[in-house]
Amino acid sequence: MKTNTQFADYRSFDDIETAQNLLLHVLDQNNIPYEVENTKSEMQVYTGKVSWVPPVVVKIPLASFEKANALTESNALATTIPKNHFLLSFSDNELIEILQKQDEWGMDNYGIARKILETRGKTVSPETLARYKNERIEALAKPVKVEPAWIYAAFASAVAGGILGIIFGRMIYTSTKILPNGKRVYLYDKESRKNGWLVYAIGVGFLLMYIVLGIITIT
């Protein structure tokens, strides 16, 4: 299902069948538009490390995140605990950690964890669950501080008219991340973003200056 709405990554899956069983049918039933993106490779190299890339990424409008969260949570809680499910071997504390970090485990495992705790007589109150969600959002929303060494290197590249310095500065200043509730926030803290803007501006200024000097020299 596609519309002209701008979409954002909502959840990733190992295959399209799992995506259909756990999410897509819920979105279809509730008229939530979505896009399915199939990655070309299951492995990627990032900053020198090889990491797993889920082959299927489901995207939905940011405004639909909270609705989708509520619907998939309700659907997960209605699911019967499968026999020999791997979460059955988890301790109570490990299951509670899943409730605290639902975005890492997926709504299906979140629902199973809640149901297992209930069978053990460890029902978690709605107030506590709401607190877990709020605390997780607050933790994920905290901006990242760029290490000074990277800033110094970016400034040096910018002064030299380097394109990398310009790109790095703009990335620091503009980069954002999307929270589980669909809210978009800046990735880096104010000081880092200020430095990023300065790197970008200096880099563009010096690059233009070198271009002009080069033209003058040639002529």
C-alpha cells in the first residue's frame, strides 16, 4: 500500500512472511499506509565493522507510529505463547528488561514477555508499563556529544578546503533520529551542532576562496 505521504523506518524483519504475520496484516486491517523496502544485501560494512542488515524494512508515516504501536501491542497480547518459545527460558528480570526496551525486541516479543510474566504471577501494572515507555523515550532522545578529536579533524579539513570537512560539519548540524513514538529529534547535542555548523560554514568559505584563487592564478 502506497500514498504520497513521506514514510520513515518503523520496523525491520528477516523475511517478508514474518513481516506479514507480525505487522503488515495489522496495518492493512486498520488502513495505515506503508511501504516495504527490500535491502539488496544482508550484510554491510560500517566504520570497519560488519553488521547484519534485515532484508525487509517496513516504513509508515511518522504520524502513524503511536497508532501502529497500540495496534501491534494489542495484537501481540492476544497471541498464545508458542510452545518452546525462547523467552520461556528467560528470568523475570530479563523479561522485565524486554518491557523496558520494547523497541529493541519488537512488539511480538514484548507481548510474549508480558504474558509469561503473568503466568508466573508477576503482572506489571499499566502505570509501570507507561513509566517504562516514557523512560525509554527519554533515554533514546538524549543527544550525542561528538568527541573533540573529530571536531578538530573536521575543522582542519574545512580550513584546507576539504569536502569531507564540509560533509562532516553538515552531517553533525542536521542529522536527526526517529523515536519509537514517531517524534524526530536532533542526533547531536547543541554544542556539537554549533561546531558542526561552524565547520560547514568555514569549509564552504575556504573552498570558494581556493576556487577563486585557482581561477585567478590560471587567468
